[in-house]
Amino acid sequence: MQRSIERILKSKIASDGAGVKINRNMVGEDLTFFDPFLMLDEIYSDDPDDYIGGFPEHPHRGFETVTYMLDGKMRHSDHLGNEGTLEPGGMQWMTAGRGVLHSEMPVQESGLLHGFQLWINLPASEKMQEPNYQDIPRDLIPVIKNGENFSVKILAGDFLSEGQNVRGPVSGINVEPDIFDVHIKAHTLEIPTKVEKKVLIYVYEGCVDVADQNIKSQEMGMLSSGDSVVFTSEVGSKFLFLSAMPLREPIASWGPFVMNTFDEVREAIEDFKGGRLIG
């Protein structure tokens, strides 16, 4: 059974960090609709006033962040001494676990900065684990191409292509995420999906049809259940394909803390204020 679009959500212009302009998704909604996904932000500007302030040191607890750059560079560092630079085409997978204090700052004062940050929830049993990082350069991310028709960059999970399973650099995650950056032009592409998984798409350039319904740039589509999705584009389209197993656990969130109860959120806030968030 092929999936169709159940709902289309337009991204909202917002500001975060030190005045960074972003296109934000999954805001103002019941987060259980997107389970296990929590948030998707897109930074896209060639005006340094929109991004130069970056994201100075801030805390996280209880979930994972996936940062994926298309253009420009961001430098990250944390309280544990981890640091590095995200280059175009690269990705960072951070498991915040029990607590991280980190910053993400642009390594440029002009030019285009374009990238995404996706938040993925952790199950209750893993929310207080020790933090972890995976820095993944562009060269380690496989790409499947079909001439000028389409390309699929496999950031995480598995993509079935011509009878062969191609695996991305991130695996072993509880919710089994499949995250693809898909470019399609004047072609039809079918992507198999596990029926049990939540599937979202976010179009960031052009437009694409799913089951005769059109979704445009800066729109997110929530897809129905099914074992495959068929994408068609006549004008050319670029979109993120997001798929994962729902956790079906209570979600209590406040800013940078995502737990299962609001008592746990209050504890996270108090731990941060008291210097206990990071151990």
C-alpha cells in the first residue's frame, strides 16, 4: 500500500540562539503527531545578519540532534572538550543523553549558510545515558545516483536500490531512523518503507507530488501508513526524507529539555541551574 500525504504544514519563520533566522517545523503542535521526531530547523540565508550571532553555549538533555550542512561552515564545541567544524555535505549526530553544554557558531562572516538541525527523541531508558558524538564528513555518506533523474544521499538507515541495500554511516539507533537527502528531476522515485514507521518529508527546493498531492518548498508533509512512497517531480525538487519507529511514550518538553514527565523537566532545569546537568 502506497503512502499519501495526510497533512501539510508550512514552516514558520523564527529566531533562535543569538538572533539566528530559521525556518522552524513541528512548532505549536502536539509532538506525539511526529513521534519520534521533535523538531526540524532550516537555516538558509546569504545575509550574515541572519546567522552571524550563531548559537552560543546552551544545554540539552533527553534527545539527539542531527546537524547537516549543505553550504557554509559551523564550528561546534562542548563542555567535554569535543570540538570540530561541520563542512558542506557533512553531518554531526549528537546524543545529548543526561546533559550537554555546547555551542554552534558560523565559521564565516559572509556568503550562504544553509543547513538543518533535526531533533530525535530518546526512549525513557536512554535519556540519562552519557552524551556521545558522531562527526561524519561528506566522503563517508553514500550517494545513490540515476543519471540526471535522481540522487539519494543516505545520512542514516538503509536505502534499497536495484535489489541492494545501501546503509548510511549512522546505525544502531533505537528508533531505526532512515534519513535521506533526495534530489529528483523530471522523474518518478519509489522508496520502500516499513509500515510501522512514521514518515515525514520536508521540501527545501522546488516541489514534489505524492499520490497526486503537491507539496512545495518550506513545507513538511506528514504521510499516511504504507509500505512505500512514490515521489514525482517535473520541475526538480530537493527534500529530506525522515522515517523512524515511534516510541509511543509520554513527551514533556521545555526548550532544550525533552523528558517523559514535567517533574523530570523541572529536575533538568534545576540540575542546569545548580551545575549538575553535566555531572
